[in-house]
Amino acid sequence: MVKLETTLKNEKTSNSLTLKTPIIGASGTFGYNSEFVDFIDLNCFGAIATKGITLEKRPGNSGERIFEVQGGMINRIGLENVGIEAFVKEKMPYLLEHNIDFLLNIAGSSIEDYEKLAQIAQENNIKALEVNVSCPNVKQGCLEFGLNPESLFKLTQKIRQIYEGFLIVKLSPNTSDIKSLATATEQGGADCISAINTIRALGVKVDFIGNKFIKKSVQGGLSGSCIKPVALYMVSEIKRAVKIPVIAMGGISKLSDLFEFLSVGADAFEIGTANFIYPSICTSLARELNEFIEKNNFKNFEELKEQFKNE
């Protein structure tokens, strides 16, 4: 799909990331990227973001982890993952062997954690990092950095000093001032912003059994089509504050959603929760977007994106 190729570029530093298509599989929805290869056409993907990787192996949260709600779901996985050492030794060789482009999503509980992860990424020539500073369902770490502009600036700067590849920072919507966080990210040296991560939420189910009410609840991160209006607002605010590219996510499931995000300044897209409902959604969206471009006589995706900028 040559017409869909796009390049995310930091004009200030000339750091760039070229994607075969602007469609990216969001972190946590494709495991370590090898699980879906028998079911989807990876040529339709620009990249797939890995599960959030930490320094050490994490078992994740106990108890119920997924709670379905109207228009979406709440998850409290808790960053379950194999750890960076196992990822590099056991998971990454498969990705390289099969030419699967990926963003290494990393998360930590301290600046030192992120520095060590960035160093390992640098040593292993990983070309793109997505730094998770905004996970709302772990007890410490990510979210603390993601909501404080000074902490976020310092963290981004520390990673930038170590890691030379394309640096993406994934921002939280759980703030009243996304602009200050975006600005801190850009000033700290990030090449790109991805937004939004999940929204803090509580899911409750009440049943009346045996003459008494039985309540079940899950607190975690809300995703799905219900958060799209929030995501659109946040992406539009981020684009007002920074000049670096923005990868948009939050409730995308159809072609018109892509156009809506393009209209507020998005440069590429990540698809998350929709993958659980339609495992081939990323493939379908890429093909639909390509067909639209050809049918309406655009040269390529870049020209289509430029028309939205000129509206």
C-alpha cells in the first residue's frame, strides 16, 4: 500500500519514523506482536506497539481484569509482561526475523527504571520507543510522571540523553491541562506524542439475588468508542501546543473516525479496543483508507492529510 506510506518527523531534530501505513496496533491489544500473524495482513500496519515492558517481569493485577461497559471496556491488567530481558532474548528475534515493525512500549516506577530501559533499547538498535507515562491501573509509577509537567519534562529529557531513536511519549487524558504536558514533552526532547491513554473509570454491576443486592466493581482504565469525544478534544489541544507529530487513539473503529482525528491534527492512528471485537479491524481500515484515496484521486495519504490542514 504505497499510497499510505507516511513519515512522522520532528522538524527541529530531523528525527523521523517512516510507516508503511498510518495504522498502528495499540499497546496491549496485540501481545508481543507475534500472536496475530496468522489472522491479519501485517502489510496493512505501519507498526504494532508492544505490551508495556518493564525492567523486571510483572504478574499484573490479581482478580478481574476486564469489565465490559456500554461503548467500551475497563481494564486493570496492571502491566503484566515478561520484562525487558526476556523480551529482547525471546520476543524480539521473532519480530526482526519476520520484518514486523514495532514500537517498544516501556513503563517504569522511577526515572532510573526508564533510563535503564532506554539504554537497553539503544544498545539493541530499537528504532522507536513509546514511553508510557500514563497508565491508570498500576499502584505507582507511570501516572505520577504523566500528570506533572516538571516531572514529565525531566523524564523525557533523561530518556532523550540516552536514546537516539524515534521517541514517542504517550500522554494521559486524566488532567485538566493537557497542553502543559504536551509542551513539557516537546521541550524535553520527544519526537512525537501519542494520545490518549485510557481514562480512569469505575465499572459497577448490581444484581438482586436471594432478596439482597450483589455488587461487582472494577476500577481501571476506560477505552473504546465511548472515549472518542474526549480523545478528539485532547488531540486538538495538543496540536495547538506543539509542533511535533501526534499519533491519535481513543475509540477508533471506522474510516470516518480517522477523518475526524485528521481534522483535529492527527498524523497517524493507533487502534486499541476495537481489535478485541474485530481482530482484523486494522487491516480493514488500512484497505478502506487506501480505496478512498484512490477513488477520490489523492496522490497518497500525505496529500489527503494536507487537505485537512488547509480546511
